[in-house]
Amino acid sequence: MNRTELIIGMAVILFVSFALGWFAYWLMQRFTRVPGEETGELERLAQALHEAEETRDEAILYLQEREAELANRIAQTEAELRAAMDGLRQARQEAASLRGVATP
């Protein structure tokens, strides 16, 4: 095999490799390409997903605010209950001391 035959053989091998690579790329693009009508559908789905995420974020924020409000109400109610219980305890002690004074 002389030098010219070697160069021609390498050129053929490189051309065949290029052709196979191009064909593989073309097949890949052909099977993975998204048609135009599906692109519109994908855009609509993306918009719906974005709106659903915004709604979810608003719901989470509302629930957090509502939870804080209810926790505040519970704290206020517990404080009022403690004050009422303290007042009731003082009234019972006062009634017991008055009964003790009146009994002897």
C-alpha cells in the first residue's frame, strides 16, 4: 500500500464517519423535535403551572397569617382565663376568710 492509497483510504473512512454522524444527528432531531401545535400546548401547560404555583403560594401565606391570628387569639384567651381563675381564687379566699370571721 503506497502513500496515495493510504490517503484515499483515510479520506473515505473520514467521509463515511462524517456521513454516519450527520445521519445520526438528523435521526435524533427528527425523533425529538416537538411539533408546532404541541409547542402551544406546552406553553399553555407552563402558564397553568405558573398560575397554580402562585395560587399555592397565596394559600400558604393565607394559612400562615390565619395560624398566627389563631395563635394570638389562643394566647389572649389563655391570659383571660388565668385572670378569671386568679379573680375566682381571690374571691374564694375572701369568702373563706369572711366565713372564718363570721363562724367564731
